[in-house]
Amino acid sequence: MLSALVRTYYDKVTPAVSGDSGGLRGIRPDAGVRPAGIMTGMPETRQAYLHGHHDSVLRSHRWRTAENSAGYLLPFLTPAADVLDVGCGPGTITTGLAGHVPSGRVIGIDAAAEAVDGARAEAARQNRPNISFQVGDIYRLGFADASFDVVHAHQVLQHLADPAAALAEMRRVCRPGGVVAARDGDYGGFLWYPGDPELAEWRALYQRVARATGGEPDAGRRMLAWARSAGFTDVRASASVWLFATADERYWWGGLWAQRLTESGFADHAVGHGLATRADLQRLAGAWHRWASSDDGWFLIPHGEILCRA
């Protein structure tokens, strides 16, 4: 765990319509799987994950916890709640959520089988008996209507061609009165010091590559709009940040981004779409190393969050 992660809420609660802040209902033991062959009319999912599953990507995913990445949701969890974590990745957030619902059940799904395998290992390591994982499609969740009290997604919507459709499908499997929760970063809102024109160039490149692969990198500011487009009328919007400012944090964050630029799926997409050369990526990786080596280095990542009452 990094030594000085700072998490700060601003604009903490902004009800879009009425604000029912009551607790979630408990687990319903007869929640079932949707019968095979029933379709929801959602779009096909054929998008490749922008970052891929290189170790430089997984290192950052494994660092995430329920506390540093889903703190806005934790007060709404009750001990017997049924929780679905969509896009669970290596399962570190999912296993954390399971600890907050000891009498409930948590299911994590991910489109990548290798991520699901890693998540199962993480759950075993943490000895969480109330959790399971499976491969799944966010647009066609394999569960019956109204199966969960909480449906959660972290850093998922930004990678989707139709985030509103995904939220609508998350709502379908959420029980009436339950909560659909999502949190995503906003690349356009990233702040850093010292200034470096090549870091600005990196951000502009990232935004172009993300959009070329069908995503929206400035997702945080759009979360409320996407929720409303999905048909939610009771939405609480909030925001929080990650901050990297100590020597250890700079070394970790700058190093993994320098490696992502040159070795991960992002590099392949950037070159494949004709948006950068390998030499460009090496040059921009140098900007990350410069930032990481500066005693004044400071990097802030804002996130938009939504709690939607089903």
C-alpha cells in the first residue's frame, strides 16, 4: 500500500431528483440465473480492453481496495446484502466489498478469463467464503431480474461504447430500492506538477487512443448524464481523488505509466491506430520518469461517482 494516498470528497452529495438515503435491503436467497437464450436487446461487446493485462496494468489494479476506490459506496452496504461487482479485474475491490457484507453474497464478473482466475486466487488468499467469480458480459448479465441489492462497477464505463446501456443492464439485475454504483476517472481533469509539455502530449494521445477504441476517457464528468440516459431518476453524484505525491508513490505511479506506454496493450493500440510510433512512446515514457524523479512531483486523479436508486 502506498504511504500517503489522499482521498478527498468534493461536491459530496448532489441529488438529481429525490434523495432516498435509506439502507439497502438484505439478501434474497432465491436470486437466480437468467435462463439461457433470453436476450436483453443490449449491444454486442466486442471492444478490446484498451490497457490489456500487462503487469504494469495489473500492478495498479491490484493496488485498488474497497476503501480507496469504493468509499462512496461503503455506507450503503448492509451485512446481508447481495452484491454484484461488474468488471472485477483481479478482485481486490470485490474481496473488500465481501468483507463489508459478511452474511451476504458477492459475485464478481469480468470479460477476461485470466482476470477471473486471478480474482479467485485473491479471494482464496483473503479467505472470503461468501464470494465467487465468473466470466460475464456487462451488456448481458447472466442473472435474473432483481437478483442483487447492490450492483457496482469501478473504472469500467470509460471503456464502453454504450455506458448508458451497461447501466440499464446493471439496473435490470438490481432489486427495486437497491443501488447501482459506479466510479470512473476523468483524464481531462488530471492535474500534475511540475508542468511538462510531454505529459500534456501523453494525455492528449491517451484521449485519442481511448476514443479510437470506442471508449470515453473523460468519463467522470459524464457519470450523472449517463445515469439519467439509462433511465435513473434518483441519482447521487459525488467525486473523489487519488493523489500521488511522496517519493514512493511517484516511483510507483510514474514507473508503471512509463511501462504501460511502451509494453502494454495501450502501446499496441496507439501504434496500430497510427496515432503514435514506438519512438514517440519511448519519448513520452521519459516524461513520466522525469516527473517521478522530481522532489516536487504531484499528480491528482479525479473520479466521478454515482449512486443510483433502482
